Amino acid sequence: MSRIIIKRLVILGPSYKRTLPFIDGLNIISGVKTSGKSLILRLIDYGLGKSKKFNMDAQRVLDMHCDTIYLEIGIGDEVFTIRRHLKKSVDTVHLYSINLDEIDDYIPLKKSLRELNIFLMRKLQISEVKLVKNKARSADKETQIISFRDIFRYVYIPQHELGTNNFLNNESVFKRQKNPYAFEVICKIIEGNRNEIQEEIAAVENQINKLVNGKNSVYQYLVERDEEDYAELIDKKESIERKINSYNYSKEEVIANSQLNKNKENELYVKLKNQIGNLVDTIYNVRREASRIQQRIDSKKYLISNYSQEIKELDMTIEANYMLKKWEQVIECPLCNSEVTRTNDEYEIDMSRTELVELKKEKKKKIDFAESIIAIDTEKVRETEIEIDYLTNQKNIFEEAILVFSKKTNVPFLSEINTLNKLIIELQK
């Protein structure tokens, strides 16, 4: 098992930066009562994946001027930097495989808090341990994982929990149940092949419960129908099958006799039906094409909306960068409430006015291009609507013709065939 060494903690805001370095040995954080000693520990805990949003209720200055933290850690011979927002996107972190001084040259990996836990467990060479527990209000089993946060409860203990019933989050049933197993992992006294065995036990027990429940449901169904006698049930099944076969044979005879009737469909009737079928298919295809074009129009409108919003944000950026005088603002340190001295390096602008204007022009060009496509597609939709109206009128004409033709043609034995079909369906139920 490896260990984590905290190297640096950086608290960052739009116009504020504070770096707290740590040594490899014992670090003593000292200061007056309100100097922010506990805040440093809480920020380190937050950087290592604490799931809850950071509480700013008692940190007014921190809330006003800071929105991001960077935590540089060492694990073995490797160095990593974790970036996490304090106010937004709190469920994700950005991970750099490099130290703080070089992160500008690298693209970070975006990870969820669970993925960060798995990453830290792997780097610490701690095997993932799974436990089997009963599902709530069910006889089935499920597995739960001993995570990095479960191990970390034994490393970082909030001072207000010492000597209380909530020591090691004892008041949380979910966490309390995992504490003994987390201790076994730390002391390396848990079985190495436990995971596969526990998962197999849960899967087998769940399968057994599923089969037992299925068996009980079938038996209860048979009892309600007074058919729990298996031999009697088989006899009824065979009797019903014989009746179904008899009705099917009768239906085939009726259909065969109907073919001999002189009032069968003539060539004109067949042509009318085929023509109507072709028109229905054509109308369907045209409508589907119109729908596809309309979806493309809606997509372009959505893009235009996004581009317009981006242009507004660019205008706001230009105004913020070139109209706000940041150097006239007074900033206080959230840890010690002292005034922070600025340097010229803090006022460098990331993007020149020319680049922002060019980016705005590019967005406007994209809007113009999207609007031209919308105009073309709108005309196509109008043309398809005209075609659909024409085809629908043609179909209505043929349907009226076949209706008149059908009135003069008797379909023999139709009621008898319908009766046999109803009897067969009723028996099949």
C-alpha cells in the first residue's frame, strides 16, 4: 500500500490566488481562532473527493473571491494535481498527471467523484473490496464497494466529531456498516479473493429467489383457477388443442368453398387496391422526408440560438476585460482577512480585443449560413406539402371508386369465417 503526500494547496479566484506549500514530514497549522486552520483541512478533504458541496455559510470572503482549488499530491514516485470547483460542477474533478507549475501545458482528464475514488485506490495499490448485503425491502442481495472515502475516514477526522456518537460517521447506517471492513483493508487482513466469491454468492442467491418467486406465482395462479392437479391440467390442454385444430380445419373448408364462388374479385378491383396501396406508400415516404427536413430546420434554429448566446457572452467578456478596472478593487484574504497586494502579472488579459472581435464575426457567419439552409429547407417543406395534398386527393378518388365497386360485390361466408376466428382466439387464451 502506498501513501498520499500533500504538497501544495492553491485557492484561486478571478482576482485572487493563495498558495499553501507543505513539507513531506509533519506539518503544524497554527494561528488565532479565526485564522482558517480548519478551513485548510476542509479544502484538502474537498479536493480528495468529498461528495457534498463545499459549505460557504461561514466563509463569506472565500465565497466572494474564490471559486476553484488546486491540490498537488504525491503518490509513490508520481505527482498529480487535482482541480475542483467550489460552486459549480461540484460532482466532477479535473486531474493532471503533472505538478502545479506545468499544468498550463497539459489537458486534464475529467473524472466523476467515483472515478477519482477508483483512481486513487489503484494508485495506492489498494484492492477493491466488495461486500454482500440485503436489498432494502427485498430478499435479493446486492454488493457495495469499500471506496477511497471509506479508507479516508480513518485518516481525516473532523475535530467536532471527536468524542461524539458521530465519530467515523457512526450516525450514518450506510457508512457505519462499512467501517469495520475499511479497517480490515487498512490492516491488510481481508481476503484477497473475496470480491469474486461475494459477487457469485449474491448472483446465485438472487437467482434462487427469482425461481422460488416464479414457482410460487404459477402455483398461486393454478390454485385460483382450481387447476393445481397437473394430470387434469394436461388433459384440458389436449382437449383445447383438439378443438382448435377442428375449428382451423372448418375455417380452411369455408375459405376453399369461397374461392369457388363466382362473385370473386375481378381484375379492376385488384388494380384499384394496388393503386391505393402505392399511393399510401408514396404519401408515407413524402411525409417522412418532410419530417426529416423539418428536424433539420429545428436543429439549425437551435444552433442559431446557441450562437446568439455565445455572441452575447463574447460582448460581456469584452466589456468585462476592457471596461472594468480590476486594479481599483480591494481584495481580502479569505483565511486571515488581510488585504492582498496585486502584481502586474495578475492583470494580463487572456485574449486580445482583435481575437474576440474575430471570434464574434465567425459566430455571425455561422448564423448567416444556418439561416440560408433554413430558407432552402423551408421551401422544400412547402413543396412536399403541395405534393402530399395532390397524392391525398388521388387516393380519395380511388377509395370512392372501390367503395362503389364493393357495394356491388358480395364477399361470401365472411360472417362464418369471423365466427370461427373468434372461437379459435377464445380457446387460445
